[in-house]
Amino acid sequence: MNEDIAGIIGQRVRQYRLNRNITQATLASESSLSETAIKKAEKGDSTLSTYIKILTVLGKAENLLAAFPDEGESPVQLMKNQGKVKQRAREKTSRSPAIATSPKEELDW
């Protein structure tokens, strides 16, 4: 599945380039990348930073942001934080009900 997605991204990058009538050599020069990096990106074999450079030159950098929309905080989380911005995640811990009596105490039933 990852390869499929990477391949589609590469195809779209290639189509963006062709739609702008830009050669791989020109795109490489304008994005400060090598032609090999452009060819690899168009095959879906590249890094995020390479795609950012390429898409910036092609005027499509906003497409990356569309893939990662800002979800904001949930209403419940907003109430808990009372306007504070969450800085880190915490692992969930399971809480078992505490036993009020010590082992030495006898239970009265």
C-alpha cells in the first residue's frame, strides 16, 4: 500500500511538472536538486523535504498542507485545558479502584 501511495505521488509530481511545461533539468536547477533526485521523486522514491522543494517550485506546496489539516483541539480537551495549549501527550494508564481497607483490616459484611 505504501508503494502505491508513493507511486501516485510521483505520478502527480510528474504531471504537475509537465502541465507547467518544465523539463526535469530545469526543475532540478530551480529546486536546487539533482536531476536524479527529480527522477526518483517522479517514481515515488523520495523524501518529504525533496517533495517540498519540488512542489514549491511547481506552485503546489499547499497540496502538502491539504494532506495534513489542522484538527484543533476537541471541545472536551478545550474544557479540560481551559485555553491552555497542549504541549505533549501522556500515556493512558489504567486505574483500578483503590481498596480502602488494608490487608490487616477485617471486612464487615
